[in-house]
Amino acid sequence: MHVILIILPLLFQIIFGRKAIGGDIKWSFGTICLISFLGQILFTILAFNLIVYYLEKNNNTCGMPLVGLVMFSLLFTLILLITIIIQYRIKKSYGDEDEIEDEDEDENDKIDEEQDDEDEEYEIN
């Protein structure tokens, strides 16, 4: 159960980050990243408190599960940050393609206007 809590923000980032990049949802990519990162912190604290509760309930004085949880949490936080960086780079590359398409459309509009102007001159003569 505790492992699932720590993995949830990463899964959320992978699924909804891709949808935000593709424009399938209304949330921005930055919002998704913020929710994922804050969720990672919140779920780590929640999992830590759950383990402490179960250790106290069973009168166990060993704190090794807590150390394992902290290390596991740090690992998944690092994986989450790497995922965010990769998705940001993908988003940036999609953004560059959109800018190129916009520039192409602007140039096509200019060419169409010039052709219309030339056609009007021929009609007048």
C-alpha cells in the first residue's frame, strides 16, 4: 500500500503530462507538473505516517522500514523530475513545430495577397 502511494504522482505525471502536451485536457503542463510534485511530497508524508502508525501499533521499535521508505521516495522523486524534464523537452519540440507552421501560414497568406493584387491589376488593364 505504501509503495502505491509513492508511485501515484509519477503515474499521474506520465498520463496527464502527455495529455497536457497533446492539448487533450484544459490544464496546462505546468499545472500538471506542480500537482505531481506536490502530490509526491504529500503522499510521501502520508506513507511515512502510515508506517509509523503500523510500527507503533505492533510495538515494533525498528526504524528500518522508515529508512527504506525515505530512500524509495527519493528514488521516485528523482524519476518524477526526470520524467518532467523529458516531457518538457517534448513539449518544447512540439511548440517549435507550431511556431514553424504559424510562420509558414503567414508566408502563404502574404503570397496569396500578392497574387490577389496581381490578379486585380490584370483585371483593371
